[in-house]
Amino acid sequence: MNYKAEVKSFVSTNLLFGAPGDIQDDTSFLDTGTVDSTGIFEIIMFLENTYNIKIEAEETIPDNLDSINRISDYLTRKLSPPAKP
């Protein structure tokens, strides 16, 4: 699944109002002010609804949610089946 494209489309449409500007897949939302805390909450709601997941409070950290790449990596980990013993 192409998580990057879906997340980038959501961010562009809903948080940047259709003007992606210079946002790259590795652009930090918080460092650049691209997305504020309310925007992060909207991203969390989008991810939970789109991928039918529950994002726990301890998962709401920049390492998981601060860029298109980080969100894509997080989704890959979260949605991958557990390794068999």
C-alpha cells in the first residue's frame, strides 16, 4: 500500500488547503510549522479512520508522526503482521 501518497494527499488537501508548497516526504511538520498540534490530531484521526487502527497515546511522538516518511514507516510497522516465532 502506498501510505506516503495517501498521507501526503490528506495533508495537502486538509491542512495545506490544496497547496503542498515545498513539503517533501522528509519535511518535519513541527520544525517547519507546516502542521500544528491541532493538525497532528487531525492526522491521527485520519490514520485511525482510514486504516482502522488505534493510535495509543505513547505512539503520538515525533518519531512516528512528524513527516510523511515517519508516518509511512509507522504505518508499515503498525499494520505489518506480527513475526512468527
